[in-house]
Amino acid sequence: MSLQETTLQTVSGLGYDLVEIERSASGLLRITIDLPWSGDAVRPEGVPEQFVTVEDCEKVTRQLQFALEVEGVEYKRLEVSSPGIDRPLRHEQDFIRFTGEVVDLTLREAIGAAAEGTAISANRKKFRGTLERTEAGGWQIVWSDAPAVKPGARVSKKRPPAPLQSLGFTFDELREARLAPIVSFKGKAAAGSAGEAEA
């Protein structure tokens, strides 16, 4: 079996989702896993979202070491980790799961002529905003170009808010999509809490 098939079979067999496989020239094999998500599962209010733990990563590491040895996959170091706060969005299910979250999108090509008649620069490729579903069932990112407020600064109530802008996109137009790595220090854990194990 290929590395992809072996890893997917092992990770899913243990009850996890395979998010990403990365190989480096130095021989590092990095496997990113996540807990499975069911679109119809509604988490009761007050119950915290579950994240991958160090114990989860250690369990997958032990099983992967055995499976990769059996398949003769060469590597110098194996690292199994959680997706972290900047989790990549690769499949439509990821977009559905994280609808309403702040994401960072990078387009394959600048929006060019599509920006005509808007306040968006025609050379722009990178966007940070809220991921939303359109009425037609497509996807869009919505943001405001208002300058960030510095900690402790007061914002005048008389100042009009910056207008919201939106950009529709298809998966083919994306180079990369990730959850925006925003850390809250107000008692809420950031999405994708970090667990990691190495071998």
C-alpha cells in the first residue's frame, strides 16, 4: 500500500480523521489527525468541544510505527499532531464544519477584473473574514477592512463602521484555506487545541 493508503487506514481504523500528511527532505514524516465530526451532531450548550490530546497522538504514533514498518515506508522521524489553531480546510466537509468561523483564504490567482466596481484591490490574493454559505449554496468570505483597534483604545460611537465586503469563491480557485489563528484570552480555548507526539 502507498503511504497515503497505509496512513489513512491506520488513522481511520483508530477512530480519527486524517487531516494532512507532510514529508520533509530531512526525513520528518508529519501526520495531522483530528477527532471525527458528524454534521448532524449538535453539541449541548455548556459542553466544551473535544480536541485531540497528547494521548490520542501517542496512540496513533504507536500504531503507525508498526504499520509503516510492515509496509516498508522509510522515514527518520514520525510526528503525529493535532491540527492546531490554524487548521487547514481541505474538503467540503471542513468548510461546512467551520461555517461562521474566521478563516484565511489564499487564491491561486489575483481576483483581477472581478474586483472592478468594488473597493477590493485587483491584485489581492489573501483574505481574512467569516466563512459563509451563499443563498445559492456556494461559499463566500465576508470581512471589513476597518483598522484593528489597539488594546485599551476607545472607539468613538460616532464613527461609522467600515462597510462589509464579500467575495464568492469556488474550491478550484483556492490555493489554501485555514482557520485564522486567533487566540482568545477571555476563558475560551482556541479551536484545535494542540496535542503532539513524536517518535
